[in-house]
Amino acid sequence: QVQLVESGGGLVQAGGSLRLSCVASGRTFRRYHMGWFRQAPGKEREFVASGTWSGGTTYYADSVKGRFTISRDSAKNTAYLQMNNLKPEDTAVYYCNAEYVRIITTSRPGDYWGQGTQVTVSS
């Protein structure tokens, strides 16, 4: 199993940047596929990005493609979500997600979740 702790959220103006971090416990972190989801007030949780355990393949929601980048540093047991050119509609609680067996997709999140970190983008 793996435990996930996110950080890096905050308040930023539109056009600004934030980098979210997700620190994972467990010796086998490097074999976990990682992803990020978000949930805005009154809306369902939605897929943002995911990457394979090797980091070789990444996937993005259309709404963030070209602005967000998912990455990982297995030596630090940490996954990242670099968010550039933020928009007010990116305001949400962002959740780190992990899965050992299969790739994380829009409709199939992983089994493990962090507690979430709030991102607020002002116009």
C-alpha cells in the first residue's frame, strides 16, 4: 500500500503558476502509476493528468493540455503537477492518486488518494 500527502496549493492570480507535490510512503513508489484529479465546488471529481510508473507516457485532460505537466522523482518518492497559465476555472481541490496494477485514466482512478490541496485562481 501507499500513503499520499499533497502540498503546494494556494491562491494565485490568473496567468500565474503553482507546483503541486505529492509525497508517497512505501518502498515500491517507483512502480506506482500516478495521477491527479480535481474537484470544484458543486462539481464531480474530474481527471487532470496521469503518468505511467516509468514516467514514459503521460495523459492530460483537454482543459489542461499544454498548461499542466505531470512528473515524478522516484528517488524522492514524489510526484508533481506543474500548473502554468492558471485560469479561474482551475480553482478546485486537487488530489493525488496512485495505482499499482493499471494505468490511471479518466474513468478509472487508482485505489489510493491523498487528502487534497486547495488551489484558488483569482481573476
